[in-house]
Amino acid sequence: MRLTARQLNRATLDRQLLLARRQLSVVDAVRQVGALQAQSPASPYLALWNRITDFDPADLDRAFATQAIVKATLMRLTKHAVTAADYPPMWAALVPDLRAARLFDERFTVAGLAIEAMDALVPDLQSWAAEGRANAEFEAWIAERAGVPGRPVWWALRQIGPFVYSPTGGPWAFGDRLQFMAPQPAPYTGDRPHAVAELVRSYLRAFGPASPADIRQFAMLPMQPIRDGLAVLADELETREGPDGKPLLDLRGSPIPRDDAPAPPRLLGMWDEILLAYRDRSRVIAAEDRMHVSRVNGDTLPAVLVDGYVAGVWRPAPEGAGIEVTAFRRLDRPTWQGLEGEARDLVRFLADRDPNVYRRYAHCWAKLPADAEVRVLAA
């Protein structure tokens, strides 16, 4: 039976905990949604506020502090927050390509250190980095031990690791004063196909049904490792027919909601993963709206979901209190009332953390459609 486009949309929302907030721990929620984009320190908190009933940001603070959830450079060479259990196989799946992207870059090779010599430093460096340390400390340690400029070597190592971000405080656990440390989770001991299989299983649990091209977009892996991982998972997979008749992969027995399942409005944070996890993003955002939400430099603005699809963007009102919503098309009165309720809850959520979250991206609003409707909610 061929899935409809709305069924595909509802499947994504259901697995991403966006059809209804659920009473889950932060670790269980992050495991369900696969990974939280963490380019902005605030975004994992906004993601969970949208997904967990009565979410307390202090729970995520504690999870970061204890490394129950870790923040690291992972998919697409960007910062993600994942569970301690998911980090080792994800890192093992991705690290060969992370290394290829960084160890042949002149920003590393300028140091004049052989790759084998760099690798030999890692065990002692990890022991020394059992607690959070600043970039300058890592650079000085490497310079002293290796006799080469430390900055280019640490530039590569902090991304290919395994090293994770260490909380530094502030409203969202991680501030501008970056620190890194060795991860506490035990290293992954399996081979790469099984590591990729675990990454793909996590992806399909969070974002399926999806195509191999979607998996590639999410992970930024070559297709051959993905094929190898899919082969490991063969007995766990089923194929569904997408709206265009093309096959989509899914974990066997995964539920698909009805296409008329109600989808409440949501105010997503910047870089929410549902806008980045697919090659074909039409399941959540129309092509004509993508240029307004996703910028050429990779910035993805805080998006407004209406009936499961992106309908605009939001930000804290630049003049006074409240949430400013810019709608790309006309919304009816019940929809605005639903957004008003979300905005009131969001204002309360931000009040003790950062009422002006994402203010550094205010310049992006100058490029939004001139005919868009703008309202300030919860003023």
C-alpha cells in the first residue's frame, strides 16, 4: 500500500515526538529522536521543550554534566547532542570520514605532524582531559609533547576525537568559552559496518520511513558504508512504497499514523533536526519556503509548524515582550489561537534562561517575504 504524503509527514512528527508531548526522561527522549542539533547551545533545550511534557531544562543541564547526554561533532561535521549509549557507535561509524575531511586539510597539515604521530598522542591526551579544559590548554599540551604548533593539531583532534564538549555554565550549559574533555562512554568495539548499522537503526527509529539518500543526507556518509550497514540490518528492515512510488526503508513493524492525525502548532528552535534530516524535505517544508528558513550559510531559522508543515518563523519580539511570528501565508483564527498558547508557554520557558534567545540572527529577518503576516503573540 502506497503511503500518502501526509502519512509520511505524520510518521516523522510521531517519531520526533511532535504529534503530542510525552512524559519522558531527557535521555529517553533524545534516544527516541536520534540526535538533537546543537549548533546553538539553546537549540537542544528548545527541541526538548517542544517534545517533553513539562520539560525542566535543569534535567538537561544534569544530563550534560554527567555525560548521560554528550555534545560532540558528529553528523554533517556539526555539533549534536546524543545519548551516552548512542555516541560510541555513531562516532565509530562517522570517524573514518571525519578524519578524511580534517587530516588532509591544510589547516591541519600546516603543523607538519604525521598522522601516526598525532594518533599516538591521543591516549595520553584523553587521560589528561578527564575534566573540561580550554582550547589554549590543549594547544599548549600538544606543542609541549609533539614539538609542533598545537593549534592546527587540536583544530583537527577536537573534531575527530573522540572528544566531547564540556559544560561551561550559562543559560544553556555551553557558552562562548569552549571547553572539551574525553568522553566517559566506553569505546565502541565492533567493526564499522555494525557501527553504521546502529546509526541507521537510530535514524530510522527517529526519522523513518526514509530512503538511503535521506540517510546519506543525515549522516553525510558515502553510500558504500550505508549499504554495508543496511546489509547488517537486513532482517530488521521492511520496504514501504512512498507517495511517489519509490521504495522507503523502515524498521519492521514501525507504526504509521493516519494521515488525518491532528498535528498541533509548534515553535521549533533553530536547526531543528526535522528540517535537516532528509534529502527530500518536502515531508515537512514546501520548496518555496525553504529559502526563507534555511540560509545558504547553513543557518536554519526557528520555524513555526502548522498542521505539521513549516508555515513561518519566530523570534523573541525585538521591541518589548512576547514572541514575534512571521507567517508565510494566511492562517485562520484557531491556528493563531493555538500559536498564542505555545508562545505564552515559550515566554515562560525562556524567562529564566534567555528571553532574547537567537538575537544574534536578527539580521536574517530583513530577508523574509515582504507580504508575510507578522504578529506579536503573548505580549
